[in-house]
Amino acid sequence: MPERPIRLFGDPVLKTVSAPVEQVDDRVRGLVADLLDSVRVPGRAGVAASQIGVNLRVFSYNIDGDVGYVINPVIVELAGEVETIDEGCLSVPGLWQKTPRHSFARVRGIDLDGNEIEVSGSGLMAQALQHECDHLDGLLYLDRLDKDERRIAMRRVRESDWF
């Protein structure tokens, strides 16, 4: 399956809560394959289904060579201090903003065989798990910014050549 184009800020699918996967079928298997191909592009840490225009609760991740996916992910644990860290997004290209994130996250979901899986980690993995689950809830990292940081980010979006 090919890498899929990434939807950009302003596309309504990015602000829509994604529907749960009710049944793993060929469509879902194809979606997972597309997400895995799309996240393997160098420089990508995660891709949510909504970012490729599909309104289903699935995301892929690629953290330090650990590539995988989660269907119907739910954050079951956030721990550690909330840190303000630089964060960007494929759907908001060229911007990096100070974003509050927990230092540890654990996500539970299923795989293509319907088996329960958990993915967890700290650092970049924790950030990616929170970021991708936000996408599936219709949130962008810009929605997590404090008022001043968000004002700066929105000005930068309006000034960008892709907006």
C-alpha cells in the first residue's frame, strides 16, 4: 500500500471525533497497511487515520525504529510530571510549539487479530501516544497550547505558505 497524503490544518476531518472500529475487515487491514507505510517516511513519529482522511480510531507510530499500530486506542495511564516540550504535527507543517504533555503514557487497544495490546513509554513515545490519541478525539496539539503560545502559533499558521 502506498504512503497516503496528509490532511492539513483546516480540513474538517482533523476536528472530527473518529469512530471506533467495529469489525476488523479488509478495509481496516488496508488502512493499517497505509498507516504503516505513511509513518515509515523519515522524520515521522506517528500518523492517525484522520490525518489521511479516514474517520476511524487507528494510528501508527515509529519511535526509534519501533514501528506499530493500535486499533481503538484508549489512554489508560498518564503519569509523571506534565512537561512543556517542543511538538510539531504533520498536519501543521513547519510549526513547533511548547506543548504540555505527561512524561509517561500507556495506551490499550487491539491488533488486526482482535487481540488486546498495550503500548507504553516515556519521552517521545509518551508524546506520540498522547498526540495520536488527540487526533482521534478531534484535537490538534494547537488545542493544548496555553493562550499566548496558541496566539503565536495561529499567527504562524496564517503566515505559512500552505495555509
